[in-house]
Amino acid sequence: MKSSNLRASGALACVRRFPVWQICAVLSLMVLAVGDAAAITPAMSGTLNSADPSPLVWDGSSTFYQFTTGTQGVWYSTSPNITTWTAGGYVSPTGTSGVYPSWIQTYVPNWTVGDIWAPDVVEIGSTYYMYYAVSSFGTSTSAIGLAAATSLQSMNWQDKGVVVSSNGASNALNAIDPALFQDSTNGTLWLSYGSYFGGIAVVQIDPATMKVKSGSTPTVIAGGNPVGANWEGSYITQSGGYYYLWANRGQCCEGVNSTYTIVVGRSTAVTGPYVNESGTALTASGANGTLMWGNVANKLSPGGPGVLTQNGCNYFSYFYYDSNQSGNTFLDILELTYAGGWPVLTSSFTVGECGSLAVSPTTYSFPAAAAGSETVTVTANESWTVSSNQSWLTYSPSSGTNDGAVKMSATANSGAAPRSGVLTLTAPGGQSATVNVTQPGTNSLSVAPTSLTLANTASANMITITSNVAWTASSDSTSWLTVSPASGSSNGSLTATAIANSGSARSGNITVLGGGITVAVPVEQAAGASGGPIAAGTYRIKNYDSGYSISATGPSGAAVTQAAYTGATSEQWQVTASRGVYQFKSDVSDDGSNVIMDQNSEGSNGTLIVLGANTGSTAQQYTITPCNDGSGAYYIIANNGGSYLGLNEYAGTGQQLQLQQKESYNWQRWVFLSP
């Protein structure tokens, strides 16, 4: 039974609850500082008096509470940090000191007034509920009562009446040692209770009344076989798909001669069957649970298990009989974890450091300057809050508990420079996890100057690039216009190099690409001195297809023909140019004033070419343009009709030149060679 005496404040009445151990008229609370090499850090200290305690309770603000068996109602103590405890005093389920529910003596006629056992205080929603036991020692004449409060600071308890009772029968489910359990999978509420006599049972609780749900009957989950087996002090936890039933085995209430141990069994259902590690059901004849905690040094006969889960830590509270303190009972706290499907208890741990908090990813770069979001996965066994060090980096939700996710969002970055921020998740125990976040600036790429106008001479021209992205540069006229370097990153420059232009004016484009931005730099270069592709001078003019050169001798009106090149002056021509307009003057002395022209000034297809006196007419003027077919040859085009200077196909030496439609014959291509 949870019925060991609490060392209470001075001048208390003698408590004779136990047939062997009696403690009377304690004049002061026991104040201890308990510490050893394998103990909680910081060490337990202060007023640690305890017997059959409730699990520790957090008020949501600043204080932890321990409620325990008392002789003038329920006794409690408080702590700011779980390990340093201060006496609080007594509270009655009615909220009025010294006044107890009237129903108690109806169910327990021989109840010792004020003697309240094994309270279990839990918070459900915004209300604190206290289940407690009243009994006649050594019998199953017992009852479990219920009180409710909205504040632990004011202790405004109100009596809610009886929950379950037992009638004194030898096989009764003894209505003591209540412990409320809420199933995390579906939110249902269950009350475990019982001891010697009929064993330990569990029954469903109605959340509307916090009493037994209508139609629900108790299910025995441990003990009772044989009747009187020493099971009591039950408590249920849940982890990893299993329910764990904790209980005391052995004899209480005999000081250092007490034999309590804490055992456990597990089940896949809250109503059982619960089995030990050997697979034996806890309801089997003579069965025992798996031993979890026993005597450790001066801490004897542990009992009254309960768990407070906070910030990833499972604080497992229990009481023990201290062999160094005349067998008086005190509070101790262990850490509860789970491994391999079974619980593990340890006394060596640090408060607040048993939680875990991690995030993924730990670094993230938004792919663009545009607004965007990304999900951060949180792996935790505690509560956490979120913060950001940058206003542009926001998050939702702002807090959570255990595993979860946070959506982090970045507003559009209108600046050119990239930016960075940190998203931080923090747990109350001090653990933290961070996501380092970067976002590029708005892509920018510009050049100066934005166009180039060049002289006909060779030149190197710098173009300055202002950019926050990598870029490439190219020219579409590499025969005369090149760029270097062809790529770069961020701010920089390139050189646009143009070779000298001896021909007509020309244009090209330099293109700079980066970050999805295209910038074109148009380039114009002035014409050469001749104004066309061929500089003024003396040339041998050869037909590309026949291999013969243009030849003419004789006075005005003489035919212009093709002939094998001998180096004679009749095969050499003075080419003059003015703003792209060409004339071809004979180099022969008696033809020196004559130029190539069409014989009738018609400029039409088939017109023969002759020599004639230079009058400056369009019949004597031509335009030269590259063939651009890889031959390196040029077309000679009559300015008075646009026909092309050519030869009949397969014509031999002596064939007279004529005007032709473009490409009506192949032999319209001419090569200008030095004599």
C-alpha cells in the first residue's frame, strides 16, 4: 500500500497507520543535501520529505510541485529547478484546511481524519485534478476521491466526490494508489489503482466528469493471483508502441526493513496483457515484473513511481527509506529512457540536458532573389521555439513539441548583394539548433559603354562590366572583332579588339550573358581609305573559275577579254576607289585614259565589256563585294544596272567579258592579286 508516513511539520499528531513502524510528534522537517557519484546534477537538496508521491507537477510558470501522503490532508513541497525543494504545507481536497469531504466516512467508517494517501495530481487542459486515497490500514475498505483546482499557486481545490471504492472483501480491487494515464495515441483517459487483495486494475475515465466512464468496468492487469500478492503503487507510461505498467513489489511501511522494489511489464494495449521480459503475464500465478530499481547504498525500498516529461527529459520520481536517517522517507529523481523496447533508469544525469533537438537541413540557400520558402524538419523530444535574426527571414509555426516541421520564408531580395540570416530553434533546457540561410541578390549585369563607334584603324577598347553574377562574352564578327576574356565573375572588364579596316564600313555585336540577363554592345567601324573591301592600287584581276586574267589592248571601244597571265601591262589594272565606288583603268600607255565599261551604257544582261574614255558615268563605275562562299573572291557589280561582271561558262582565252544576272553563270567570281 502507498501508506508510509510523511515526516511533517512540527507538533503533528502521532500517526499510527502501520502495525510495525510508528512515527510520532515530529518537531521539524527533514532537510537533506543528498549527493553521490551516481546522482542527479545538481544534487537533491532542501526539504525532501516524501512518501507515495504524485509525479512531479509543473505549474507552467516557474515552479515544480511534489504532492505526497499526509496526516492533515495532502502535503506538498515546491522547487524552482526539480532538485532544490522547499516545504509547502497541507491542502485539503475541499480547499479549506482541516475540512474534509463528508462522503469519506460513508465509504471508510474507520478513517483517521486527515489521513490522505498517495495523491496523483495531473493537469488536463487548464484544470489540475487530484486523485487520492482514503483507507483503513490493512483492509480493502477504501475509496479514491477527486478534487479539482485551476491554480496551484492559490491551491483552490474543490471536492468532486468519490471515483471508485472497495468494500473490504479479501479479493476486492483495493481502491488506493490511483494514477491517471492519458493515451497519447487517442487521448483517452485511464485510471490504474489497486494493491494487495485483488491486484492492480485499470478502468476508463470519462473526460467530462473525470470519473469512471459509464459502462466501463475495471480490468485486472497485474497481481491478484494469488489473492493478496503484494502488488501496489501502479503507474502507466507509453513509448514506441508499448504501454508500460510500473508497480511496487514487496512490503512497505517498515522503515529500513521495508522490501519495496520497482518493477515493470509492457503491453501493446492499455488494458493488457502486460508481460515481463521473459514473456510471463503479470496476472499469472506468482508472476513478477522486470526489476527496474531496488536498494542503492543508503536508499532502500524504493516505491511510488511517477514520471514528469518536460523538455525531452523524463523525470522519474520515487521515494525511498534512508538507512542513514533512521529509515525516514525522502524524494529522489532518476532519468527514464527507453532502449530495445524496455525502459532504462539512471541516477547519473543532469537536469535539462536529457532532451534532444536537431534540424535538417542545417544550411540552405534560396535559389533566387525572388520570394521563396523551404521546410525545415525538426527532430526533438522536447518543446522548442523559433526565432530569426533577420526581418526578411520569417517562419511558421513559432513553436512546437517533439518532432515537427517549420516553414521558413524569405521575402524577395531587391538588392544586388546577397544576404544571410540564421533561423534558431531553442529548447527550454538550453539546447538549440540552427539553419544558416543565404539568399542571392537580384541579378544585375550592365556594361559601359553600351556601344562602340570605331575608326578604321586597329584598336583595343575596354568595356567595363558591373555585375553580381558570372558572365560570358562573345563576338559575332570574330574575323575582325574579338573579346578577351571570354568569361568572368562579378565586376570586371573585357577588351574588344578590332583590326584595321581597309574596306567598307562594317558592324558587329558583342554579347555579354549572365544570370539570365543578355546585354548587347553594337560595334560600328568606319570604312577604310578606299571605302570598300579592296584598297586602291594596281592589280591583276583573275577569274576564280577559269583561271584567266582580265586583259585589254587598243583604243577606246576595244574588247576587254580574258587571257593567260603573262605579266604584260595589258593584264594590269589601276583600281581607284572613292567611297566604295570603283573604276578599272588600263595600265597600257596607249590605253591609259580608258577604263572598263559596258559598250552601250545599258548595264543589262549580255552587254559586252569594252574600254572607253573615262567620263565618270555610272556605266564605268562598279561596286566590289565579297562572295562570302569561302573562295576569297569578289563580285564586281555594275552601278548602272546591278548586273555582275562575268564570263560564259567554259569560255577560253580571248573570251570577252559581259554583264550577267547574278549566278546565272558560275564564272562571276574575281580575285585581286598583286601584279
